[in-house]
Amino acid sequence: MAADALPYPLRLQGSGIVLREWQPDDLEDLVTMLDEPAIARWTPMPSPFDIEAGLAYLKRAQTGRLSGRRIQLAITVDGGEPLGEMLLFGVTGDRREAELGYLVGARHRRRGLATAALTLLSGYACGTLGLGRLLLRIDPCNTASTSVARRCGYRLTGEPPIAQAGPYGPTSLDTWEYVEGLPGPRRQRLRNVAARRYGRRP
Ligand SMILES: CC(C)(COP(=O)(O)OP(=O)(O)OC[C@H]1O[C@@H](n2cnc3c(N)ncnc32)[C@H](O)[C@@H]1OP(=O)(O)O)[C@@H](O)C(=O)NCCC(=O)NCCS
């Protein structure tokens, strides 16, 4: 692993959740989670997402983790059943910027999990990793994702949309950013929002 590789293995805890490494025995839960219309609509996952796709996905995840190029963690409540996924990738050479991504299984949505996971990994990325600017790329029609971004203190950059082709026709992605150095009370408020929201609806 390169000297500037991202930490592996990693376990992050806070805001009522635990982010942990994927494990081989997560395969069944992973396939159930990713073989779903909203995942097919809003993410680049293959659809249908079958056991073979799941095996390839876990293998790629492990390769990415071992190389230290990305952080790819299962969202859990207590380190057990995976309920979603949180990613950090595309770290720039100067280690100032990176992109993040997230998804939550259909059965576990609207419980504050994505808000908690994005808050937790954003805090770790800026605090421990020392990154100064975090990016999200979101289709403006993806209301759930833009709401999560806004709740976690991300804001639209106004950069030109990124055009992409997909199975549902051409779409475009807006860029959202979180810049380290927000005034303290606002950042604290965001942390509190995630903790309160997840605690409120177990
Ligand atoms: C986007 C996604 C990760 C949100 O996960 P989640 O755990 O349900 O999000 P949260 O519970 O933290 O939602 C926080 C807020 O976002 C908004 N929100 C979430 N889902 C929403 C939806 N379907 N419609 C409208 N608003 C929504 C709400 O304001 C919600 O707060 P509320 O429940 O008090 O109204 C999930 O819907 C998902 O996995 N979608 C498919 C994959 C995807 O789009 N990934 C992002 C690609 S950019």
C-alpha cells in the first residue's frame, strides 16, 4: 500500500451508526439492497443486480480498499447487518478534495441513515484525513439525495452540470460541496441534526 493510502481497515462510529468494512458474508444482504429500482435509477449499478454482480462488487470493493484509493464502508447500526453504503473516492493528488457517495437499502430509508453516514464520513474526511473540500454529484431530480446533501451542510457550487448517458436516457449531475471551515456553531448544528434524526426514529 502506498504511503499516502487511505486508512484500511476502518470502523467509524457516531450519530447512532457504525460504518464498517464490507465482508464476504454480506453478499446476500448486498444483492437484496442493490437489486432495487431506485438504486438502478440513481446509481451506476448494473440492473438486475444478481449474485454474480454482488461477488464482482465485493471483489472490486476489496481491491479498492487494499490499494488505499477509496473508502467504501457498509452503513450499519451496530456493526452487524449492512443497511447501506458510504463511499469516498477520487482524492486529488494534493489530498485537498475528494468525492463522496451513498445509498441506503429500500427497507431502511427515511430513518436518517444517509444523513448520519454522510455527516460521519464528512467529519472524518475533514478532521482526520485533513481534506478541505468534499464533493457530491447529484441528479437534480433525485430529491432524496439533494435533501440529504442539504441537511449535511453541502451546497450547490454552480459548476456546469456533468452530462452522462444512462439506461433512462441522458441525465446531468450537479456538483455539491462541503468546505471545511464553516463557522463552528453551524457545523455543530449539522452534527446534532444527524444524531437527533436517527435517534428519533429507530
Ligand atoms: C438518497 C438516499 C441515500 C437517502 O437515504 P435515507 O437514509 O432515506 O435519507 P435520510 O433518511 O437521511 O433522509 C433525510 C431527509 O432527506 C429527505 N428525503 C429522503 N428521502 C426522500 C424522498 N424519497 N423524497 C423526498 N425527500 C426525501 C427528507 O427530507 C428526509 O427527511 P425526513 O424523512 O424527515 O423527511 C436513498 O433514498 C437512496 O439510497 N436512494 C437510491 C440511491 C441514491 O439515490 N443514492 C444517491 C446518489 S447521488
